[in-house]
Amino acid sequence: MNMASQHGGLGNTAERWRELHGEDNWDGLLHPLDLDLRRTLLRYGEMAQATYDAFNHEALSPNSGLSRFARRRFFDGVQLPAHAATYGVTRFLYATSSAAVPEAFIQRSVSRERRCRESNWIGYVAVATDEGVAALGRRDVVVAWRGTLRALEWVDDLECAMVPARGLLGEEGSAAMVHRGWLSMYTSRDPASSHNKDSARDQVLSEVRRLVDMYEGEEVSITVAGHSLGAALATLNAFDIAANGYNVATPRAAAGTTAAGCRVTAFAFASPRVGGSGFRKRFEATPRLRLLRVCNARDVVPRYPAVFYHDVGAELAINTARSPYLRSPGREQTWHNLECYLHGVAGTQGAAGGFELAVERDVALVNKAYDALRDEHGVPPGWWVPWNRGMVRGADGRWRLMDCEEEDDDAE
């Protein structure tokens, strides 16, 4: 199996996966950045990037706000052949919000035939195939969360109010205060919605539980990844899984066995802060839970909200301003952009300074959405667009919008 990819292949990640997923809290791996940890971060970062690349932004489409690709060929659709060889998407996730949120959070179709009104596709759950288990060294369950639709407009528009995390922890969560907006996106449901009769939380936890039960007896890991808003959701989700025992197979939990659940690791790119000191204490005291935040030096989002909020987990600092490939000094959108983050992970040399691509990741990828790359590389900005914006010519010669693959079943 050809595992070559823009994340640099597997290297020794299968043998070292526990260490790379934070068994020792990444001690000795961040400065300088370990090559296999680079590969690991890039692999899961690409799985988060796929949520942007598959998202239907066309407001005139009845499929606006959904994935352009069906689950069965999702990784092929987003041009990730190495992931297609190792993972299969088992469920799409949808979110709504009971709290008022900026337009950057939810795409709303203007089509009279729209399929998704106040909900959006927000991510997916995937699991390693049998072939993937042989390559990865265990059965990896992945949850990937999408970030905001537009880069930074929401920062000034969103309230910073905190609320108790009772939706995650019951009355025990009264001291664990979290951001109201992030929690609302994670826990809200809409009985009138075609996609959010269940909250994003209910959707993801039921699927994780199903997969953990299905593969009981195997070595299983749970990896949660996201960028921006998606990183905040990944933080809540990873905590929720580990704190409430969704990483323990149901038969073992019912029998009262003391066997530890599988490891839960979150890789959070450009994450805003999620909660206060009480949440941080609960997060860091939760067994089998680790989180690694990747923060770009000039990105403002990891420092938001600034007052009463606390970081959780370990931090990897990068600085894309040191890259000789990117425009200098850059701008807010590119400092926050996930592809630019992944470029930084591929080339950061840590506190020693400098920049050198330790993983030969194609620099053209940083121009998918923005004009981040220097002109001498000859890559047009914003080049990742659907072919003919989804318009397809039929046998009758007429052009029609066909921008969403249909699923083989009605599971969604």
C-alpha cells in the first residue's frame, strides 16, 4: 500500500503512536519538533482541513451548508488518497445553535428547495479500516470538526459569556464554566430540523460508543481534531468522551470492570479558549485524556477570549512569518488559515528560529483559500473551487447544478 501523502507518510508513527498521542504529555517532542509528531499533526490536520474542502459554500444551492461528497468516497473527493486507504467515514455530523451566533458560523441557503435550514454539516466520524489497522498499529476512531466559514469576522461579534457545563457533566458541571457559544453549537438540537433533531453532541457520542463497542477486544484510540471553532468543539468533545466514559466499551462499563478506557487525544489548531479555571481543572484531571494545541505566533484567535479564560493541554508554538515561501508579513486571514498552519508544522524549527520543510508538503496548498504564497511560485490564490461551481451539462444539453453526492442509504 502506497502511504505517501502531504503529511510525509507514516515513518515510525505506528510503533510510537502512544508517545505521539501524549502518553508522556509530549515531553521532549516539541522542542525541537519530533519528525514523527510532525507527520502525526499533519495527518490529523488534513482530516480537519477536509471539512473545509468538502463544504458546500454555494448559497444558491439547495445543498448549501452540506458536504459536497458522500461518506463512501469522502477522502477521495477531498484528494486525500492516503487517508482513503486507511480510514472510512462512518457518520456525518450536523450542528445548529440555540444561541445567536454570527453568520460566519452557519451557512444559510437562499434556495427555496434548501435541504438544510438552520443547521450545517460540521464534521464527521471515521474509523481505521482493517488495512488501516495494519498500517497505524491500532483501530483509530477519528472525529474531525469544521471551523468557521469566514476567518475572523466573528471574533468581535461573539459574546464571551461563560455558562456551567451541566450539559456535559450534569450538576457536577456547575463549577466547570465554558463558553456559551461553543457549548450551544455542541449541544443544541432543533426538532423541526431535518439534520439536527439530535444535537451534534448526541450524534458524535452515539457513533463513538457504537464503534468502541464494535471493536471491543482490539486496541482502540480516539483522536479528535479541529481548527478554530472546530478546535473549540474538539476540546469539548474530547473532554466529553473521556469524562463520561464513552471511551469504554458498553459491556465492560455495565459489568463494572475497572479496565481503563482507550486513549482520547485532541489535536487543536488555532483554538480559541474554551473555559475558565474550573473547566481546566476538570479537563486536566480526566484520565486517559490529552490535548495538544498548535498556535501560530501572529494569530489572535488562540488568545481569545482574553479575560477569565484559561488554556488547556500542551502547546506547540509555530511562526509562519519565518517561512520564505509566504508573503511577509502576511495578514490576519493567512496567520489563522489551517493550510498555513500545516505549512508551519511542516517547516518550524522551534525557538532556534529559521524555517525548513522537514516534510516536503506542497507549498501550493497554502493558496487554496487565500493569497498567502509569494508570486514567484506561480500559484493563483483561492484555487480550491468546485469544477464549474457544480454545474453539469446533461444529455439534453442543459446545465444544472449538481453539487452534492447522494448517499447510498438514508442513515443521515
